[in-house]
Amino acid sequence: MTNLLKTHPFFSDKTIASCERLEHQGYCNENYLLIADGVKYIVRKLLREDIDRELECYSHHLAYQKGLTAKLHYYDRGEQYMVFEFIEGHHKLALDEAELKRLVLLIKTLHSIEISPTQYPLMSPKTLLSTPYSQAISEALDTINSYSPKYALCHNDLNPQNLLWDKESLKCIDFEYAGRMDVYFDLACMSIEFKLTEQEDKKVLEDYFGDESYFIEKLEAYKVMYRALCEAWFLNMI
């Protein structure tokens, strides 16, 4: 990786001091911490071919303009890697009330971004209905379809590893699955990943929607869908 990057135009005028593979890796990329001229960068070698990287870059750029994520310095389509600004932060597995409010604000800001691509094809209902939870999924789809959709730019993968916390800011990273989706999907993801209680779910919805109406049943239906999608995704990775 170091030899490849040394010849790249972005690093050609910089001296690379180190390029170390990070201990904790995701499922879709190899991640490296690179230091050049005293500046830290994150380099992601892209491994999967079934992800819309153009949409990922576009979504990431829109989020960066809102101050929600690190800067994407370069995307090499030929060699399939991305170079990002390094940002400090740590992951949290549980959130207190103030932290939940911070995360809701980040999600609302992301959802305020207009995006025109078609709805993100998370997985076809036919595929999901073939799982052992087909009855629950069928009922969840019926519930979802009984409400008007509320589409926005969603992250679609708001697990703790994709959120970086520090005293001054909260950033989200890894926009591989970002796209136009119903806002309840991100809220459902947040609820599942941080194991929110029924009371916390209600508080999140109140903070997110304010004076607008919100629907607990719709959130619960999307939680069913999110669990099924996660299980199907991990089975496909085996």
C-alpha cells in the first residue's frame, strides 16, 4: 500500500512516514492510518464491488458540507481506495440522555440534506420474506406501507463503530450504504444498536419530530426490518 501511495499525485509532494493497517477492521474495506509530513490520514482500500461508490462519495461530500464527517481528500476509482482526513474520537456502546440528544441532532442535520437518487435498495422484500422471520417481516412491511414515506438522505448504518465522539463534536463515518431512505430507518438503527428502552425511543422521537406527529408503530416496524437486514447481510458475508 505504501509503495502505491508514494507514486500517487495526492502524496507525490509529501513524505510518507508510516502506513499501518488498523487493528480493528470493517467488513467491506481494509483501513490504514497513514502519516505524511506530520499529518494523519485514513486510507480505505475498497474490497466490495456491489457498493455504489459514486453515491457514497456524493453522500459523504454533502454530509461533510454540514460538518458531520471527515473530509474526503481523494477517491481513486482505478486502484479503488479513498483518502480521508483523520479525525479524533472514540466509540460509545451506550448513551446517556445528553448524548442521545447530540446523536438525534446529527441525524436531523443529515436528514435535512436534499438528495435526488432513487430510494436505497437495501434488500428486496422477496429476499427478506424467505427468512425464518417472514411473518414478522410481512407484518412490518404492511405497517410501513400504511404510512406515508418520509424520505431523506440517510446513513443507513449508524452502528457505534461509525460514530466518533469527543468533547467538542460528534461525527459519523463510513457512508457506504448512505442514500435516500425513510428517516425512520436511521432512527430504528439507532434504537437497535444502542439498545434503547421504550421510554428512550419515545424521547428520541419527541426530540426528532418536535411538534410534528410521530408514529411508534412505524419505528417498531422498521426495527423488525433492520434486524432482518442485519442478519441477512451477515449470512451473505459468511
